[in-house]
Amino acid sequence: MISRQHECIFIHQRKCAGMAVIETFGLLPDNPDYHFMNDGVLSPDYARRPAGYFVFSVVRNPWDRFVSGWKYCASTRSRTLRDVLLDPPREGHDYRHLTRPQVDILFDAQGRCVADFLMRYESLQRDFDTVCDRLAKSRVSLPRTNVGEHLPYQSYFDDECRALFEQRFARDIAAFGYRY
């Protein structure tokens, strides 16, 4: 998403409250600005992003994000966690929402994070207030949109699934300093 009024770009990490953040800027899905740089460094827009805009995104505990995506995606919600970890979505909607590593859209080819500020899902409102202050945008409470229901992520992982997950998502775990 790009807000020309606030001179900022929001990189929409799936299953990380992105729709709630975008909603506060008043953009609707039929507006091209809603989708601008939606896939971060993988977006065609990345090469033509305006200089000087404040870039921000949200990251989420990788285990929690995975469980949220697993329960959300039609192709995975009826499969076991082990089965999804052994044969995950590799493209399209379900890949973006479940198995694409967060670092893939936030880090450039030189391994640098392209966001000026990373909000944490775990401290979402406080971090969004910081973004609003930085943009001189009125603080607003983030709406709860597209929220799924599931148990705490720890209840789904046995030792085997945890090992499979940690191997597959080692870069996200290391880059953002999350712990199980």
C-alpha cells in the first residue's frame, strides 16, 4: 500500500494484520494504491518506489503466523500440520499466506531489510501508534479484520513438526529473533 498523503509505503505481510493497517488509510481494494508494493521486494513496484517515503511492515512470530495461515487457507485447513509441513503450498494465494518466508518480501538481494520500521504483531497497536506519530497521522485503534480462531500455536507442534518447521523457517526465526 502506498499513501501519498502520508508519504509512506506499507508492505503487506500476509496473516499479520495487514488488512487492518490498510483500512486505517481509507483505501479500498479497487484502488491501485491499495496493492502498491504488496509483495515488498518481490513486487514490480519495488523498482519504481518513490524515494524518501517511510516504509513499514508487520512481522509475526513465525509459528503463530503459520498456524493462522494453516487454519485460514482452504487447501490446508483440513490437512494435518505434519502433512502441510512435508508438502506445503508452493505458489499462489496459499503460498503467500502460509509458506512464503517473511524475509522474502522484506529483505533485498544484499540481505538488508527495506523497511524503516517493523511493527510486531505481538505489540501491534503500540507499534502502529509509533507509525502514526512518525507520519503525523491521527492515532486510531486498529480494527479486527480477517481474524481466524485457533488454539495457541504451541498446542499444534509435536517434536517432529517443530523440527520440520524450524528447518523450513530458520531465516524468519533468526532474522526477527523469535523464540518458540
